[in-house]
Amino acid sequence: MQPDDRHLSEQMSKQIKRLKSARKAGVLGLLVTGGTVGLLLTVPLILGAYLGRWLDEQSPGYSVRWTVNLILLGLAVGIYNVYRFLKEHGQ
């Protein structure tokens, strides 16, 4: 076998194992994955909102600058977390 053939064969066997394990997971596996994705997305978002609100309260006058910016940053971090999780787990 050539190196390219060996690499292709290894990748195919990995994908077959992944498909077999996905069938075994069933509904419970989907619930766990969905819950994990939900937490990975919402936790940075909520932390950004609370930290931004606290920073806005520290400054005089009414401002939502920190809150909005940190919510957007939390959303970006959450989306990146979900992307990495799904990429790693082959969904």
C-alpha cells in the first residue's frame, strides 16, 4: 500500500467507528450533545452580560457600552466553543 492509500484507509476506519458509535448513542446521546452545545454557547454570553453590566454600573451616568460589547464578545466566544466542540466530536 502506498502512503496515500494507508491514510485513506485509516480515515475510512475512523469514520466507520464514529458512525457505529453514533448509532449506539441514540436519543440520550443527542440530548447530552445538545445540552453541551447549549451550555457552551450560553455561559460566555451570560458572563459577558453580567460583567458588562457591572462595569457599566461603575461608571457615572447611564451607559450600556460595556454590556453590549461584552455580550457580543461572549456570543463570539460561545460560537467558537461550539465550533470547536462539534469539530472535535465529528458532528
